[in-house]
Amino acid sequence: IECKNLSYSYQDFQLNEIEVLKDVSFKINKGEKVLLLGINGSGKSTLLKLLNGLLYAKSGEFYFKESLVNKKYLKTNSKDFRKSISLQMQDPSSMLFNPSVYDEIAFGLKHFGFENIDERVHHYAKKFEIENILKSSPLSLSGGQKQKVLLASLLCVEPEVLLLDEPTAHLDPPTTGWLVEFLDSLDVTALISTHNISLGKELADRAIVIGANHEIIYDASVAALLEDM
């Protein structure tokens, strides 16, 4: 992933221009896991949506595998792009819409034309320890269970890039520990937005910090960041 001077703004109901991101530039190499930090409103969630092709930058460029990602690119490469980059939004409930956990995990597999769907659903259900709730409605689950179902439904299509928006926000300490170990075991590129700085060293070696002015104010090691109060 490479971003060059990405900026994003929108107009509020009074037609005022609200700046959300300003001249954001960085590069993430294949297999790298990076923390995305910043106060509420700094633009973290907006950046993740830009990288998932849900929003388009007002200016600047975003490249995936050296291809410029824009409306024209997504018109012809949408399916491959959607399979390659998975976004987990902050509220799991906003992304769960199938009648059962089984259907939730199977949805992406069917959409992208995978074979052996039943086998794959049970494989990922076992990996996420949710085999016993496959028949349950996703909306009836606890926050931690919803998070596991959502991650299973994203990872079962074997994406190359994971964009995670506060993945530990709804998890208790044991489940958080499980998730940290699980993410560490994955051979994927990941950009992880979090407020839980104490988890920083366990989630990634590098951190990108967006300041209150919506610009990148830090891009270096997590260890050095945690030593700089």
C-alpha cells in the first residue's frame, strides 16, 4: 500500500468544508503490521475507508500493488480488490446482517466463488472457537462473539490486507490476549487502529500517528513512540 498526499474533506449541513485528512503519505510493505493511532476525530476511520475503496480522496493518490486505486480502477477490478483488502469497522453489529453465524461466514465464500464452502466455514469456526454458535443469530451474540464472527467472515476469503478499526474495543482481557496472538500468527499485511496503546508492542513494530490537525505527526517504531511521552 502506498499513499501520496491523501486529503479528504466533506461539507456539513451548513455547507462548511470539514477537513478530515491532510496530505497523508506513507507506504506499507507486504507482510508488515502497522499501528494507526490518534485522538477521536483525527481521521483514522476515514483513512481505513479510503484504503478499502469506500471513500475517494479529494486529492492525492492511493496505490495498491503499484496500481492507482480510483473509481475507474474499481469499476474493472472491484472483485479482486474487495477480496484482497478486508475492513473490520469499529462496531461489529454494523457489518453483521445474515440470519445465522454459519451464513455470515459463508457469505463471502459464496460471493467470491470458493469451493468446499461447508468445510471452510467449519474450519474457520473451529479456528475462532465459535463452532457451538453456528446456528445462532449474529445479532444475539455478545460483543466478543460478534467480533470473532466478523473476523472469521473476513479472514475466510484469505485477504492479503487487513484493515482493523478498534479490533479489541468489544473484547474482554482473555479474548483480547487471544486476538493479539492470533493476529501475530497471520501472514497478512495489517493496519490496526486502536486507542489501546499498551497493546502496541504486541500488535506491531511500527506506528503511524495522526495528529489533531489531521496530518501524520509520527511514523516510526512503536517502542520509540512509547518512550516519548
